[in-house]
Amino acid sequence: MNENPLLQEVASAKINLFLHVCGRRDNGYHELDSLMVFADYGDVITVQSADDLSLTLIGPMAGDLSAGEDNLILRAAQGLQALSSVTQGATITLEKNLPIAAGIGGGSADAAATLRVLCRLWDISPPEADLQALALSLGADVPVCLRNRAAHVTGIGEGLTPTQDLPDCWVLLVNPREAVSTPAIFKARQGSFSAAAPLLAEDYQSFDHFIAALDSRHNDLSPPAQMLCPVIDRVLAKIHGLPNCALARMSGSGATCFGLFSSQESAIKAQQTLEKETKSWWSAVGKIF
Ligand code: C5P
């Protein structure tokens, strides 16, 4: 038996199927109302026990990222050590497949997957409330990424209500390889706040019901993102025009946009069509959960 096994966890892409900005707190953070789901596609975190903490970056998107102390993965690992009085360390490898600063929670999902896998490696189970508080201290999207399942999210990201089972639905993610700053997008948002609009139980009963419910909601960060990063207009138009695309929208603060499809085959066909026309863009297909 290997006494120092490698453990692995996928940091799945997070997608805001809709995102209403409902208010602003005194500390500058915004009150959100969002249906957040995950795609079965993402980064991969691999860990092995060691005396100290260390981080190595590999993968196609690793180039733009720092493996220094400011990396959210190391901050998550240090936070967990402190929370559970752990003296053990870990060698951590991040295979970065998701684009960075892209509105699909790459950094948040990495931090959350690190917390999950290190709890296994170090054989600790801190109280759920403490783990969620640590997650929130790392970023507003980290709590939902820690749960790693579809949720209706409120507050700044800490209010999590699990959804009904989702209908079978595949997502095509498309990023034009332009990084977008989340604080800048929130700052550029104008106009009044939106009302909260959680989906109803019956909205989950079929793909068509689901799409109809999402269609009557929106992403409030899309207009400011389209203003600051105009290529998003083209990305949305391209996805919208793909065969069998039921809904096209931007995720989070962008610039990644998504199309929803009722079958894996139609999502893959759409990706192939898109890739012929827009060779420099990044794209991925996954089933949502
Ligand atoms: O928490 P996180 O570091 O992911 O947030 C990045 C930025 O996004 C924050 O500094 C803030 O400007 C903005 N934000 C917000 N309201 C939220 C989440 C994020 O204003 N609910």
C-alpha cells in the first residue's frame, strides 16, 4: 500500500444561469440573487502529504497565474491549517484548464476544491459553519463552490439554498481570452437594483420549463461588462446563432458566455461549428449539475 497517496479533486467551472444585483452594502459588496450551477469540466487539484505547503502550476491556462503566497489555493490551505490546528503540509498541484478572471469562478473553485481535498488528506472534518466562514473570507463565490452543487445564492454569496434536481442540460462555455476585472464591472453597473427572482419548483420539471424560467431573468452585470469589454457582444451573438442553442447569456462578471443545450451531441456540434469560425477563442462543453 502507498503510504503517501495522491488525492485529487476537480474544481468545476461555476456558471451564473442568471444574476440579479439586488442592492449594495455599506462595505461596497452587492446583494445578489443568482442561480449558480457547475459544469463537469474544470481545473484539477492534486495533493500529497508533505512537511510544508507548496504549489505548482501546470496546464494550458497556468501561464498568467502566480503560484506565490497571494494565490487563493495557498491562502485556503493556510486558513484550513489554522482552523484545524494542522501542522502537516502538502504539495499541491493545480492543473489550470479554466481561463483566469473569466466569470466562471476559476480561482474560487480552486480554493474550494483545495479545502475539500485537504480535509480528506489531513483526515479532518471541521464544523461546516467554520468551513463556510473560511470559504466566505476567501471570496464571495467560494461557499457555493465548496458545496459543489447547484444552489440559489443570496446575500453576497453566503446564502445557499440547494435547488431541485436539474433537468438534463449541457453547457457550452466560450471565452474570448480577454480578462475582466470583477470590481470594475460592479463599479460600472448603473441603474436601479433588480428584484430577487428564485426559480419555482415547477421550473425544474423539464428542460423547456427550465429555459423558459431562465429566459425571463437576466444577468445585471452583462451591460457594464459589454461596455468595458465589447467583444462580449460578438461572443453572445455567435452563441445565440449556433444550432439548437436554447439560451445564450454571460456568466458572472464575464467575459465567459454560455449556451444551453438539451443534449450533449448538440452542444458538441455547436462547439465544433463555433471553433471553425473563432479559432482564437477558448471553449468547453460540460453537463451542468
Ligand atoms: O469576493 P471576491 O473577491 O470574489 O469579489 C471580487 C469583487 O467583486 C469584490 O471586491 C467586489 O468589488 C465585487 N463583489 C461585489 N459583491 C459581491 C461579490 C463581489 O461587489 N456579492
